[in-house]
Amino acid sequence: MLRTRLFSLLVLLCAALASVGTAQVSASQWRAIYTAASEGSTVTLDIEVFDDGYAFARLWRAGSQTTLSGHGRLENDGRVDVLFHARRSGDGESFEAASVLYDTKLLEAGENAQLPYEGYEIEPFGNVLAHLTGLAHIDWDADHNPIEATLALYQDSDARPAIPLQELSLTFERLALFSEASVRQGRIGASASFPYFVRGPFQRVNSFMESLQRGSIDDFVAFSRELLVSEEEFSGAWGMEYDEDVHVTGQAGEFLSLVGFTYSYTGGAHGNSFADAYLLEVDGENLVRWQVAELFASGTDWVATVAPLVLSDLADQEAMWVTDGDVTELSERDLRVATLGPDGLTFHFDPYQMGPYVQGGFEVTIAYADLLGLADPEGPLAAFAYEYAPTVPR
């Protein structure tokens, strides 16, 4: 019965969000993914807008081999203004680094402050590489909800850019909105967020993600209820919390890459977090989930090539188990969680896996140029390399 109720909740929330009017959207936080065609390639915008109009965003473009992070504003009247910079190592897909900055500045300015503050401007992390300005038609009842925008691209240099290298006139159409569901039973709370596609072949992913989130929430609630049965042992208490957020890392043809970040707390000094990856292919009416080992051509010793590159990067990030010599080699199992995107093939490591909890998780991205000759030519690795790094020899 609980499983049925949770499934219905997810469906109702998706439908409710799709029918929200303009005025309501401006009063609540929302996030959506947009795409635009430009000179034969696709530009993707993932934007999250807060109550006061402050916005965080990610931007990637076919052939660019990079993901940009940005912040700015999207006003109630639809005016959008976002500056983009090169994504820093560890920024991840969930705007966590930018959110920390936002929360910190909000505290500094006082609890009633609004962004931007008078006389205060938040500078981007690193050099400005792009500037998005335009008008967003935030009407969730309309199809695709376009953003009519100009994207100015700048050269990467220490000097503050004045004249763009290129200006693109783009019409972004909404590809997906983010559906959220939550349930609370006494001291047990669980929530999930994932992209819900509103057009194109990736709409077939929606039922898969709904089922996945439904199962995760149900399993956590059932586990927590069993754990809380002994009121004598757990009477102090803490609550049991679960939160999972799924993000798009890139798309190429019929292939879609997503990463899910999960945090759970069931007592103790701190909670636990972990990442999971979803490399999906829409094959007609079927949805195929690829495993990391399947990305590589049969007979290739991909671990022998990839593992040293990953270990070297982890050492540069000062992952303690690597720098102390406790981890000197990696197995296929160690490399089982990976996503694809403009930057390359990214491996995700949970807290405790490559260092103590205080270091958190680690991400290592291997460029497509370092994976020459390894990819299955019919698989997602080859498709992403062709989409985002077309100049790399096959």
C-alpha cells in the first residue's frame, strides 16, 4: 500500500509542477534543463532559480569538451542574466559549491537580505568565459517554455573580458523539469529529486526514474521503521533522513548520462553519502542501462589504462588513502560508478573509499583523448566522444 501511495505522489507532483502558473513559479524555487540548436550543435542549459530570483546554472555545448558553471539572476518578469566560468574540480553537478557561497553571503548580509546586495557583487570563480542574457518565458502551461537569449563567448584570460569572441542568438526550449517527492512518517523523512523529460525520446526515461525513486524511498522507510521499533534503544532521538538528487551530466544521440547523489542518516556522529550512475540508451521502445565495463571494446584491458590515470589524479587531490600508500591499485569494481559528459569520463568515489570521511567523496575525469582505441564503437563512450570531442582521433 505504501509503495502505491508513493508512486501516486510522484506522479501527482510531476503533474502539479507541470501546471504551475507564472506567478507561483516566481514564489518558489525551481530547476529545469533547456536545449538550443547552434551552428549544427546543441547547447544545454541547466538552471536553478531561488525565491529571490538568484540563479545558479551549468552550460555545456557539443564540441566544447568543457562544462561551465554560472550564477546570476532570473527576474519575475523573465529577464535573465548569468555569468559563466570554468567549472572547478569538485564542483559536481548539483551546484553545491555555488550554494555554499550563496548561503554564506546571505548570512553575512543578514537574514532579511536579498541578492544582489547593494554595493556588493559576487565575482565568478575564475575567468568569465560566457555571458547569457535574454528573456525567459516562464509559463509552465506552455510547451517547451523558450528562453530567447544571447550567449557571448569570451577568451580565457586573466583580464576582465570586454569584447566577446563570438555572440550566439539562441532559442532555448525546455527539455526537462525537476520533479521532487517527499514523505514523512514521524521521525522518518525521505525525499527524492530527478529530471522529468517533457519532450523527445528521453521521456521514456521518466517511468524508469519514477520506479527507481519510489523503490529507494520505500526501502529506506521500511528499513527505518524496523530500526525505530525499539523505542528503548532509540528513544533519544534522532530522526531518520534520506535525500537523493539525480542530475544530468550529458546527452549524445540516444544516450543519456545521469548521476545520483544520496545522503542518509540513521543515527551516529554523521550521515552517509554515496553516488550512483545511470548510463542509459533509448533503443526504440526499450531502455538499456549500460555498465562501465560495457563502454569499452571487448578484449581491451581498459582498467590497466584507466587506473593509473585515476590514481595520479587522486594523488593530486591529496586523497589520503592514495597518498599514504593504502590504495596503490584499482579494480574494475572500484571503477564501477562513472558518468559521461562534455569533459570526459568521470569516476565517482564515495566518502571513506579513497580517504577519511572528512575529505568527502572524490571525482576524477579522464579526457576522451586519453581513452583512444578503448571504446566500444557502438556504445555511449564512443557517442559522447564524437559529440563533445569531435577532433579527437577515433
